[in-house]
Amino acid sequence: MVPGVKILALKVNLGVSKEVKMMTSFLGCFPNLERLHIQSVVSDDGPAGQHPSKVWKEVCRVDCLRSHVKKVLLHQFRGDQGELDFIKFIGRSAQQLQALLVVLTREDYASPDKVNELTCKLRNHTGVPWACKYGFLLVVGPKLPSVWKWSFRKASDLAEDDPFAS
């Protein structure tokens, strides 16, 4: 257990059940987590094992999500099924959630048609009762430098309010 961590960033392929299970187990190590950044990555490996949609239903509850997480940012959103299932999971689990920000890829954000398509997809696939009373979901474009990297140096700078926010 690492109770001092309030902000955490992970890169996860939300379409691979093995990574989903590992991520939820890993989150259990941070009981006081308040802000979670997930960078959605895609690999050429494809799905491994059980379909991720089923995994989200079976995954054990993550206490920090239920009782502490106030803000979740899903970076590099492409509208994949694994990402939509993750958003549903957060909505059903996070009782203290104030904001769930879905950050589109730079390419998708550049196309108004793609932004509309992804927004409609979110609306159609994430209509579940949320655990929190006043949380909201917001779709935003990337506000990133041309070369965006999560940096260990920036992450360890205690003067930074949120080293993973851009």
C-alpha cells in the first residue's frame, strides 16, 4: 500500500483483458488516490484472453475508486469498446467523482465529424446510472505540446499541482 499517492498516471491498453485486470489490481495499492490519468494505448497484439467487457463486470471493486477518486482523465480516447467499458466502470464505481474528462487524440479533434461521432458514441454507450451525485463527463481536445511525454522529472517535482495535466 502507498497511501501518500494522490495523483497517478498509467498507460493501459483498455482492450486487453490482461492489462485491465493488472490495472485494477495495481490501483488497489493506492487507497487515497484522488486523481487518475489513464493514457489509452493500442497495441498490435489484439485482445488477450477474456473479452474486456466481461472483465469489467467481474473485476473486484477498487476501493480508491469508490471512496476517494475525484477526477479521472482518459487521454488519447479513440472510442474503442475497451475505453467505453472503462468509462462505464468509472461511472458505476466512483462515488466521489467530480469530473471525468475524455481527451481526444489530436487527429480526431482536428475533424469536427470525428468529434461528433465520438461524442455520440459516448452518449449511446455510457448511459449507466453513476455512483456519484454531481459528477460530469466532459469531452475535450488535447491541449498538448507538439511532443507530449509524461516525464519522471516533472512527475517528481513536488511544486507541480498535477504533473500529468498539460
